Amino acid sequence: LHAILSKSRILFSKDEAIAGWHKNLDYVGERDRETQLMNVGSGVFGILAKAEKWFHVKRDFNYSFLYIMLVVEELARIETIMHGEVPRRKAIYQAIAHNPNFFNAVFTELLHKKKDEETVRQALERIDEYLEDRVFTLFQPLFDFLTEAGGTRTATELSEHFGKRQSWVIGAC
């Protein structure tokens, strides 16, 4: 919804507050940024698990590739959010502008390569590195809370602490 609204324009309004609100739609506040990163970050690991299952267990490299493309779509949203932008429908192009080496390797170039074991393995390894390098950014509020709380906490404590933002907590853990 944010991406759709950020592309909109006001046709008529007598309320100056609406114009001010609308002017700031391309801006993502720090709390919203953290929440979006946590939501996307927690979801990407489930899709990645599917890509790895089809690679390691089923040995179906084409189907693993399909899930890799779904993962890359989510990683593009992460990259875009990390750069303070609102992800658009085709966030992959925003992400390529920010991180061309990674996204060209796991998207553009991968599309044109044969989906054999080595090609798919390399893509999965790059994705793992990408996520490993960003895990603290993706889940910073969770790590901050656990540090302040002095260690391990129950799912109930996490849900109570994060309130409405808690939908990602169980997935992240």
C-alpha cells in the first residue's frame, strides 16, 4: 500500500495536513524501516528453506531455481528498504541500482545460465552470504531487546514487548 500511495497525487483537498502527509510518502521512518526489515527478513528464510530442500534433498535444480527467484524478490525488497526507499512492484530494479554485483549475479545472470548443480549451488551460497552479512541489520530490534533483557526470553515475552510488530518474531526465531 505504501508503494501505491507514494506514486499517487492529490487531486483536491482543503486540508493542508493531507498535503504534508502526502509529501512525505517516499520517506520511510526508522521504526517503519526496522519493522519492514524484520517482516521481510523473517519471511525470506522460509522461502530459502524451500530452495535448499529442492536443491539438497530432492536434487531438482530447476525447482530450486524457482524458489531462488522468489527469495531474490524478497532480498530486493530488503535491499531497497535498507537504502531508505519504498519498494516498488519491481523492487529488483531498485535493488540492482543499489547492489549490482549481487543482484546481477543472482538474478540477471542466473536467468540466462543452465540450471545445473554448480550454478544453483553458487546462487544459494551467495544468498546465504548476503543474509549472513545483514542478519543483525534485519533483526536489530530483536537483538537489542535480548541484550537489554539479559538473554533468552519466551515467545510470550517477545510478543508482549513488540506488540503489533510481533508478527515477525516467531518466524525470525
